[in-house]
Amino acid sequence: MSTQLPVPVETSSAPAVEGGISLAQDPDQVLEQASRAAKALVRAVSQNEAQYVVRIGPSRHLRFEAWQTLSAFFGLSVSCEWTREVRDAEGRPLGWEARAVVRRGERLISAAEAQCTTDEASWRAKPSFQLRSMAQTRAAVKALRQALAWVVVLAGYQPTPAEEVEAAVDIPPAAAEAPQGPHQGDDRATDAQRRAIWARWRELAKEAGLQEDLIRILVRARYGVEHSRELTRSQASELLDWLRSATAEEVAEAVGKSVDDVLGSEEVST
């Protein structure tokens, strides 16, 4: 009986094995370079984390400017290839879509498309030029993500850019969760309940380092409604009891899980 030994793979321009694949680069060298870039990114971001990072629960998501910084380490550049106005079936303007490409010299590395429309609560009242600009930003950071997400993970951040997270969860201005006056319907949460919820949430959000607007994510995840004003009295009472008994760490964990669920459904739909 003869035993066949595994054949070592030549990593320098080794031809692909028929019906299989072969290494194009030395993995150790690739990881070493990526680790150096990741450490440099952490140093750059830590100098102004408020500018570069959006915190959602325990997760940290990088803004476009941080992705640009990382791309410079690898000699990559991102640019917008086109923008197009998005209209509904009746021809009314809804927003903008854009396509961005990442290149290294003349070589195309990745490309992505994205939209920004008035369907999003936080963009409903914004002028057209701002929608167009955000569509370009989202497309650009999405294209950078395709090329560099694995390095961002090495650096300890989430692979989803902050702009994608904000679009997925559709975070409105903080004032949107403030009391809005009397409610219609006898079973709706009272203003007193909503004020109490809002006051307790602010305390927990401050302690956990969360954006105040993220209460909407909790409300949506737990009760399937978009705003606290849509809660019933019993739901508002239950939510208030939970907020009063929960720690800041528990609330941060709950928010993080809710955001992950939303992003997971977004990935499946795309």
C-alpha cells in the first residue's frame, strides 16, 4: 500500500490547480500588513473618537472619514461614478441613488450603489442636495467596506459602516421621542407615562454612552411600533418597569441585539 504525501503549495505566482484554487500571496505576510494597518487605524481613531465612531450598545461603527483613512494606507481611492434621482410611479421625486468605485491606480477594486430617500424619517424634510450628498457618501463607504471590512474587524470595530447602520435603523432627531401632546384613543400611553419613560431612558443612555435616539430601536424591537406614542398603556407600563429595573449594561446589550437584528434583516433583503 502506498501513501501519497500532500504536495506543498508554491505561494509565489503558483498556477491554479485544475478544479481547485491556490494561494496568491503569503497569508502570514498579508495578515502582518493588515495588522499594522489595523493598529494605525486604532491610533488615528482614538485621537478623535467622537468624530470617527458611532456607538450603538457595545458595538462601535466607523464613519466614512475613518474608512477613508484606512483606504489611504493601502493606496486606495474612492470616487462617485454617477448619481440619479429616484422618482415614484407618478414621477414625484423621492431622493437620490449613487454608485461609487474604489480603485488602486487604474485597477478597479470594488463598487457599490446606495440610496437616500424621503422614505427615511430622518431625511423626510431635508432638501434634495443633502439627499444626493448622503447617497454618494453611503455608496462610497459601502464600496470601501467591500474591500476593507476584514481589516476593520481586525482593529476591533464592527464591519458595518456607521452610515449604513443609521440608514438601517432610521434614527430620527432626538426630539422625535419627546412628548407630543395629547393622544387620540383611550388605550394609548399617557403623556405622564411617556415622560417617565423618556426621563429614565435619558439616565440609562447617558450612563451607557448611548445615543438618546436609540430608544426607538428598543420600542420597535419589543413592541413592533415606530414611536413611543403608539404604545398602549399596558405596554408603556411594562417598558417603564423594565427600564427602572434594568442596568445600563443590560440596556446597552438589548439595544445592540436589536440593531444586529435589523442589520441582519437588511443583509438578507439585499
